[in-house]
Amino acid sequence: MILEVKNLHKIYNSGTHALKGVSISVEAGEFLVIIGLSGSGKSTLLRCINRLIEPTSGKVKFLGKDITHIKGEELRKVKSQIGMVFQQFNLIKRRSVLTNVITGKLGSLSTFNSIIEKFDKEVINEALNNLETVGISEKAKERADSLSGGQQQRVAIARSLMQNPKLLLADEPVASLDPATSNSVMHYFEKINKDFGTTVICNLHFLSLVRRYATRVIALKAGEIIYEGLPHEIDETWFKTIYGEEAEEVEIR
């Protein structure tokens, strides 16, 4: 078991109860997809797992260790093993693709060398290998803002791989991409999961992508788990339960 979340609650200062006693267990090597409407708690759950935000109560255990309230160097060590890919690519637009990928390793590089972009050959080769993994190594010297949205998201994935993460979290990674590009980006998450054995937890909206890539699915509604099972078991009745009676499924090919 790589991750255990037990009875997790998150209440924001506004009073919003975003998570209401969520409990999940994730085995190493899984490709777990979390679905649900906007505001269902998907992003909050991922941010509690990687400690971007502090849960109100409950526990998060990573590799058998309670990481819920750890701080300082102990927290940095844990976060170095958990990669994160966001909906927005968060790249440094005027820097090269290669430099953007290397920023994923800044925690282990000297501040001065990072500022002047003086990187060891070993680090450069690692970044190039990660760009090769996502099929975009030929863009290494180009400015990040010259790339398409799908290419920029692949750079963000390569950046996360610089941590050699045991767990890779992705928060709506294709939400800002066109349908034709979405499958291409999801393919690389699948590749990382299968080729490297990296555990992936991904928030998604489109069930066609869920059925294509997930090994298991959890659905959240108003901060609570209402479904847990296999992708192909989500029939029309479950779809309406999760997304509402007026919802219609949109398929991405």
C-alpha cells in the first residue's frame, strides 16, 4: 500500500466543508482516477495528499508513514517523492523547455547555479531523457511559450519526473486542452504508470478517458465518496448519480 487516506475532513475558512470523512487506499502501481463535478472535492483531496494544504482532521499515510502534520526537512523529503501536474502548466514562459524541466529538480540544486542556469551534464541528460519519455526532446532548446498547450503539459509532466516520484498526482491535466490533444497527454501518464511502475492518481471529467486509462475509479460528490469500483461499471445510472440527472456524457476519442 503506497497511500492511505483515513477519515479526511477539510473545512476552509469560508466555512466550505470540502471533504467529509474521505477514506481511500491506493496500492503501488495503480492508475486511480477521481471523478466528480467541479466543487466535489477532487482538487482539495489531491492538495491534502501532497500537503499543499492542511486537512482539518483525519490522516494521510504515505509509504506507511503518517505525513499529515510533518514540517520542515521531513516534509521536503516526502514531497520530493510525490510529483504534481496541474491543469495550468505553470511553466516559466521565457525560459527554454530544458530549463523548465530542470526546475523540477531545484530542491537538490544550488540556488546560485539555478539562477545562472549552470547545470551539471548529468542533470541535463536526465532532463533530456524525461523529455524523450514524453516524446518532445526535439523541443528542448525552444522557449516554453512557443509550444502548443498539449506540448506545454508534456513539459510539465517531464518536469515532475525530475523528482523520480513514487506517486504522481495530476489535477485535471487535460481540462484546458482540446479533445484531440487530451488522449495524447493521457497516453504519457499511462506510459509512466506502466513503464516505470509509478503510481498515478488523476482527477478527470471525461468518462471516455476514465474508461481508457483508469485501473480503478472513485467518484466524489459534495466532499463524499459515492462510488468506488472499475471504470466499465459506471453505467448511465451511475453517471446520472455522480453528475446529475441533466448531465450528458461527452466522449473524447
